[in-house]
Amino acid sequence: MIIEFAIIVPAIFSMFLASVEFGLYSMRQMFLDRGLDLAVREIRLNTGIDIDGDGVVDLDHDTVKQKVCDYAGFLNTHGSNNCDSTLRLEMEPVDPFAYVGLSGRADCVDVTQPVNPPRGFTNGVENELMLLRACVKFDPVFPTTGLGRAFEKDGAGKAMMVSMSAFVQEPI
């Protein structure tokens, strides 16, 4: 009986830890998707303030990042998982007739490396197809067991989560 207990209990406990990790990962992913979708809706409908009067709202990386973080609720926690310090965005125009997507690897923050500017962030014009990709880093709850161990991590032990959205800037 002791042998069966010693074999079965660690397996069940590992499945429990993996299910908790997966549940929190799914919740983070849902909030990242929600934050990105609401920010994209605001960008697409061009409801911001036109600073230079050319009919296009010029949004920089930090402004859009703040919008995503504001809408993403659960991701905007304090400490090492703060959305403001772990979220990186890429936004590029795309030609729908000669499609070339974003690069294969998402541009993510790595706190163990020197700070680099965002890889690509270009504002679109009216009726232009845009791709927006968000990458956020987070600390796994159980980094040494189950699903937490399977995540690809950076030098600081943070795993990454990516969300993408495509939109067409509406004409004014």
C-alpha cells in the first residue's frame, strides 16, 4: 500500500499544480487579449486626440501600451509582474496583396538585458491594414514543476505570453 501511495500521490499532486498554473495562465491570456482588443478598437475608431491636425491620431508605443495595461486589469499588478514594465508592443502596416507578417519571434522585455527601444512601431494611415502584437512577461506560480517548468523562460525566470490583433484604421 505504501508503494502505491508513493507512486500515485506525486503524480496527482503534479497534475494539481499544473492545473493551477494553466488556470492562471489562461486568465492572464484572456486579460491580455481583452486589453489588446479594447486598445485596438480605440485606435481603429480613431477616438484619440489629433495632435498635429493631419486627421491621424499619432500614437506612440508608450501611449498604446498604457491603454492595453489600463484595459487588461489583472495584468496590471504591482511588483515584478507590473504590466507597464513587462509589456512590449510591435505595430506595423501590412500590404494585404503581398503579405509579409511580423518577424517569427515576438519582441519581449528581458530585464536581464539592457533596455532596447521597441523593434517596430509605426502608425498607420486611413484604410491601412495594421498588425499589432503584444508580448508580456510574467512569473510562473510554480516555476519548477509541471507546466511552470515547461515554459520558455528568460534570464530572470520570466515566461512570455503573446497576443496579436489585426485592424484597419477607419477613415475620418
